[in-house]
Amino acid sequence: MSKGTDRRHQHRLERIQSLFAWEFQPDETLEQYHNIRKVIPHIAELDESILQYAPKRTILEFNKVDLAILRQALYELKYTKTPPLVVIDEAVEIAKEYGSDQSSRFVNGVLGNYWDEHKTLTEKVSGMDQQEIFQRLKQIVALIYGHDEGEIQEDWDLAEDLGLFNSSLNGPEEDLRFIQKINQVFHIELDIAEIRDMFGDGDLETLSDLVDLIDEEAMNAL
């Protein structure tokens, strides 16, 4: 499913648009702000967090689009159960589409620094068993390739079901982004060329095989 037709993506975008408008007309009584009614009481607190991870600026100096994106993303990270990976990736993608040339890098830096400091030890792969690794891997698969997270199974074939290294279903950009996101989430260093060789040799065929590889690489990194 493309982001343009994803209802959650659309609702997130609408809230960011409302937060952008709030900068110019901050009036809680207006119906247009109904979709950010839960965010508004936290704006001052969210701004404090933004300033902590984006030093040497004042709120007035921020690009208004960047500010709206960061407020929405930080609210989700602090007060919702949306997977952090999804929140940060969505914020960066929206910044690329609607912000300036520097927006996506700036937004990614602020949110990445915030999450690196606030995630608990249980977020680290060294504290995960294989089922937890698979659950996190499902989030990445859903995010990169657009599959329904609830339908993803461990015995899915990487080529036929997922589309990894299958040019008829996906392009090389998605595959590279998939491996990069795995490395980011699990704090490992998979090399896409080596993954491609393992895939070609038949040593890596299913998502279960990929879970085993991530588990092994994570243990080696300890």
C-alpha cells in the first residue's frame, strides 16, 4: 500500500497541517483544530524537547513545516504506542515532501537523537529473543514494502512473498532501505552484497532465516 492511500499516513499529514496552521492562528475554539486537540496541551513541553535536541535555535527561528512535523512526531513518541520506527520514518518522508532541502536531515537528526536517549534497554536487540526480533522485523517489512503487518508470517519466502531482490515486485532502492533499516533497528552491520550472495546461494530463503541471521549478527556484535 502506498503512503498516499494509507489512512494512517493521511491522518498524520492532516494533523501536521493543523499544527502548521496553529502557528498563525492559535485558537482552540476553531473546529479545524479538532484533530490536534490532544496535542495542543503539550505544545510547550514538546517545544522544550525540540530545543533540547536542536540547540542554538529558538522556536521562532524554526521552519514552520519542520516545527509542525517535529511536534506531531514527538507527541507520538511520547504519548502513543505507534512504533518509533514508523513515527520517525514517516516524519522524515513528510519532511522530504513538504519541507526544505535540509528538512528531512534536520527532522531525522532531532528525532533520532531524542529516541537514542529515551529508548529503554529492552529496545536493544541483546535483550530480545527470536520472537521479539520477528515482531520488530514485521514492522520493518510493513514499513518498507507496504504489507499488512498482521498477515506477515515467518515462513514467508523473501523473493516470492516479500519481493526482496525481485525486480518484478520491488526496486533496488527498497531492498537497500530494508537492509539499512534492519541495521539501524538491531544495531548490526549487514552488507547488502553479502545478503544478496546468501540469497543467491539458497542460504537465505525465508523471514525465519533472516531472523536467525539477525540474532547471530547481534550476538557477534556484543
